[in-house]
Amino acid sequence: MGEMCAIYYFSATGNSLAVALELAQKLDAPPPISIPGSLILDDPYAAAREASQVGFVFPVHRATLPEMVRGFIKQMPKRPDCYYFAISTYTIFGCNEFWDIDELLGADGSFLNYAAGVKTMGSVGLIDPDSRTMARRLASMTEQVGEIAEAVGNYQENCFTRSSKLLGNLVKTYTDVLRRAIVFRVDRRCTKCGICAQVCPAQNITISEEDGAAPTRSDRCEACYACIHWCPANAIAANSRLHSHYHHPHIKPEQLNPSRVAASEQGTPLS
Ligand SMILES: Cc1cc2nc3c(=O)[nH]c(=O)nc-3n(C[C@H](O)[C@H](O)[C@H](O)COP(=O)(O)O)c2cc1C
Ligand code: SF4
Ligand code: SF4
């Protein structure tokens, strides 16, 4: 086993990808690997089998980790001699994500060695961040990733048990109910550009060739809202049209779920 660091990421609006790219650069690690992209490969875990450090970078969704990330870590072959780290990105607060990952790793005798949250600008709410807030937050994200890279580079361990499991469980239960009730609508502003299908981590959207037909959604939705945030025509709404339209300013839609090689082409978007 070499001294390789494998960084896996999931990202709906680009924040976690930006963090993963910056972290990989600071650690001099190979380019981060898309979790949705890996899941369609014959061996989604090839890099993790060889690495001495395995990391996960992902957004907090409903007070914990996205379901696709949970499934990915659950199925991953774990190695007790490997150093595992998890970096969540969030807008308000993280909660149960590190508890949950530690539990998933623990089922096979491993554990989460290091965990940290990065406060980002957000994809939750009604209002898009203004340019001053964006600039401030980008600088702060770079600083936070610098501290994380130093800790991970030194194989530091930490304790993440300050978050409240009870609060996280309540938020998740409440929002899971809301999630089941989501109805997506696409209106006539749709230009059939295909971006919603490209950014969807679940390959859940199909663009029809038929004249006038809107993109159709299947039943694999992760409720990540990437399609809404990235639609350049603002043509998708979930229940209400009152939704912010945010994505990380330096990330392009084609970078989100690509093969490992394509993800590395953009350099580091935070700095
Ligand atoms: C469905 C959904 C649920 C979210 N839940 C939370 C949450 O519980 N707490 C929080 O602080 N941020 C929450 N967020 C905000 C994201 O965690 C945050 O914007 C993150 O940086 C997005 O990362 P990404 O751009 O890599 O997708 C949520 C976002 C979405 C789309
Ligand atoms: S991203 Fe928007 S405009 Fe483009 S195909 Fe999807 S719904 Fe239509
Ligand atoms: S269809 Fe569902 S999984 Fe796909 S981008 Fe939209 S919200 Fe995310």
C-alpha cells in the first residue's frame, strides 16, 4: 500500500467539489473522485483499496450526509489500517453526518479518524448570496480548507461528538416528510439545454427529443436540488417558485459528476 490519499466527493451546487479540489491540491493528492461517477464503474472503490488515507467531502443534507454518500460508504470495503476523514460543507449547521459515518465505518472495525465542517454560502433558502457575502465566504472557505489540509496531512485525529444526535434526528425526520411531498414542475421557459440532466447525480432526468416536451424525472431522486439551482432558465420549481438559485461561482456543470480525469481539469476554484 502506497502513501496515497483518495478523496471522494458528492456535490450538488459545487461547494463540496470546490473544497475537494482545493484540499487535493494542498495535500498534493490525486484529483478528487466523484461518488456518482464511481458508482457507475465496475469497481467504484479501486482507489480506496490502495490508499493510506480515504476522505469523503459532501454537503450536509437534512442534518446528515446525502443518502448516496451513505450508501457509498456502507458498501465500501473498509480497512482498519486506513486513516479515514470526512469533510462536510454546510450553510447553517452540520449535525449527525460524522456520527453516521463513524457508525458505517465501525461496522467493519474501522473508525472516522478526523472530521471537520466547512461553512459555505448556501443553497438553502429564498435569497441568493450577494457578491460581498460571496467574496467573504470564498476567502473563509479557503482558510478553513488550509487548516483541514494541515491536519489531514499530519494524520491528526479529532473528536466530533459535540453535535446533537437528537436535534439531527428531529430535523431529518421532519425534512424527510417534506421531501416525500416534493413535486417538481418544469415550465415553458425550458430551452432543453440539458444542464439539469448533466448535474443530476442520480441520472434521474431525461431530456425528450419531442417538440414541446419538458424534461422528465424518474424515481431515483436524491432531493439534492441540483437541477433547480443550475437551470439557467429558472424553469424548474419544487413545490414553490420561491427558491434561491445558487451554484459555486468557479465550478462548471460539466465538472460535477465526471470521471476522475475530467474533474481535475479545472484546477483549484477556491483560491
Ligand atoms: C436538500 C438540502 C438539504 C440541506 N440541508 C442542510 C442542513 O441540514 N444544514 C445546513 O447547514 N445546510 C444544509 N443544506 C445546505 C448545503 O449543505 C450547503 O449549501 C452545501 O455547501 C452544498 O454543497 P454542494 O454545493 O457541494 O452541494 C442543504 C442543502 C440541500 C440542497
Ligand atoms: S436545465 Fe432548465 S432549461 Fe435546461 S433542460 Fe433543464 S429545465 Fe430545461
Ligand atoms: S432530479 Fe432529484 S437527484 Fe436529480 S438533480 Fe434534481 S433533485 Fe437532484
